[in-house]
Amino acid sequence: MLNKIKEFFREVKVEVKKVVFPSKDELIGSTWVVIITVLVISLFLGVVDISLSKLVRMALR
């Protein structure tokens, strides 16, 4: 059991060496893309929610 755990962490170490981490500029650019995407989608869903709630209110009258 202990050997399997040691082997697992050895393999993790090897795999982590293969990872290419983004530069600071790439990270900042990706962060802005995520923030803008979340804002656009949340605005869209807010408009859809308000529209559908008005339609349901009108239908129930």
C-alpha cells in the first residue's frame, strides 16, 4: 500500500514537470475574458428572466 502511494506521488511529480504555466500577461488576458463573458451572460440571463416573468404574469391575469 505504501509503495503504491509513493509511486503515485512520483508520477505526479513527473506530470507536474510537463505542465506549461501561463505567463502573467496571458493570465491577466484570460482573466479579463472570463470576467467579460460572465458579465455578458449574466446580463443576458437577467433580461431573459425579467421577460419571462412578465410573460407569466400577463398569462396568469
